[in-house]
Amino acid sequence: SPGFNKEEYKELMLMSVRSVASDAYSAKFPEPKQFKMIYQSKPLALDNLWDLWVHSSKPIAAISLRGTTENSVSWLENFYAAMVPAKGVLPITENKKFEYNLAVDPKAGVHVGWLIATAYLSEEILPRLDSLYKTGIKDFYVVGHSQGGAIAYLLTAHLYSLRKSGAIASDITFKTYCSAAPKPGNLYFAYQYEFYTQKGWAYNVVSTADWVPEVPISIQTLNDFNNVNPFNNAEDIIKKQKFPQRLVLKRVFNKLNKPTKKAQKNYQKYLGKMASKLVKEAIPGYITPEYFNSNHYVRTGNIITLFADSNYYSKFPDNPDNIFCHHFHDVYLYLIEKY
């Protein structure tokens, strides 16, 4: 059913820890109470992995997406942070193309690294979803923590799009719990995702102490606004002003406009074109796509905020030697008890 459910989130987090590469880590947590894992994939693409769980007594299944691992290509996926259009065909290799429609607005863009992961994972997930549907399972959870949460955003949008187009059954229901997820795309992707899920069918649970939901770094340029905005005709309006006001206003406008454009180009250069060279080493035959000229990453969807108060910090103090001291499953499961 729609709406945030604390017990649902806890159960799904206990599934999520089973996707982590380290058995020693997952052994610290109890088993999920109501679900059993029936499938775990092999590592795909940039060290992505997913699990399939089914409820012990109800026709419900859960898709759990693994987050970042210690493998360098898993980190590469995060840093490959240029945007591509939220609708199109991603030419991964000569023989592999991913057709997707995550948002109808041509101004919508998403993170290319996580889109590659979505392409590989959905190729495996969709046939199993269809098989379960034929057995009577029509309700599915999607869960991912950290990088897994970022992919969960894009996978959820992909599933909604496929359902809308008739590629999957119209009576399938998806409910998504992203956890500690970073920002998946720009504002126009967020609008579409929020429109799809706004009646209580998707959440991102974040801790105020965690830096991961604050990334990727966002750069907003004047090109990131809606088509009708007060900046479109700014230069024409400035030209009509009297001298010396015209000179002063033009100088101020350029001071505000040019630095963000330059920053966006540098972002695309280093976290797009240069990062793609490393992706080609990890995915033989990888074809670099045309990038989308935006890096305006935004928080997306319904946010459940877990507030890290003084009691939390006394138990989990800042630790500069461990940048993930406020990020892993244990601290989120601790904070959710206070929610």
C-alpha cells in the first residue's frame, strides 16, 4: 500500500545488506523476517548486482540493488557523472543498445554511470519479473542503498515507462525505497519521477549526517531553467539601457553567467569524456554517448529525513579517517528506530 512504512523499510534494509560483497558485513545483521532470497545475480557491468526476494506468505516480491563496492570500477561508475538525456538510446557497445524513456521532457537528464547499470540490470530483471507475474505476483518492491538507491531511481522510472507503454502488465505495482541515495538527475527528471510516484509509492531515506545524498556536485547555469524565464532576453534588455548603465549591467551579467558555463564544461570534460576512457577498459567496446549539457543534479522524490541529533553523534562521532562513518546500513537502522 502507498505511504512510508518504517517496518517495510527495515525489512528491505535487511535484504539490502545481503547484496553487499562482504559476507562478514552482512553477518552482523539479522535475516529478513518475511522474505527469502530466490536469486542473486553475478556481478554485471561496473560491478553491479541484484537480488530477487519473495514473501513467505503473500504474492509480493522485492528487487534489491547492490551499492558501491570496494572494486575500483564500482567507484568509476559513481565518478562517471556526466549527464545524458533521460530519453533515448544508449549505445553501450556495437551489439548492445539500451532504449529508455525515463522522462518525456527533452530538458531532462540523468547520470550516465548509473544509467549503464540500469541497462545491464534491467536486462536480467525484466524476464524474471515476467515469470513471477505469471505465477500471480503483481506487487514488487524496489530497494537500493547508496549507489543502489541511485540506480533504484532510474530503474523505477524505467519500469513505470514500460508499464505506461504496455511493455509490462498495467496491473503491476511498484513501491520504491531508496536509502542514502545520491542525486540521480536534473530537475526535469525529478519532475517526471515525482509525477509517477507522488501518491506515496517511492521514498529516499536520508540521514542529516551523511554526505552521500549531497552528491553529485550540482552546477546550475542559465540553460537549466524552463524555456520561459526572465534570463532569456537579458542581453537584449541590457542593450536597450543607456550608457554607462548598459556597460555595468553587461559586465555583471557576464560575471554571473560565464563561470557556471565554464564549470559545467569542465565537469563534463573530466567526469564525462575523461572518465569514459576508463569505462572503455572496464566494458570492452564501450561507445561514448553524446552528453547532455547540464549538471544540475537535484534531490529527487519524497524524502524521509532521519535527524542526527547529539545522542546520535555521541554514539557515532565524526571520524575523518572513515568517510562512511555516517553512511552504512547500521547507522540508518539505528536512526530509523527514532523515526
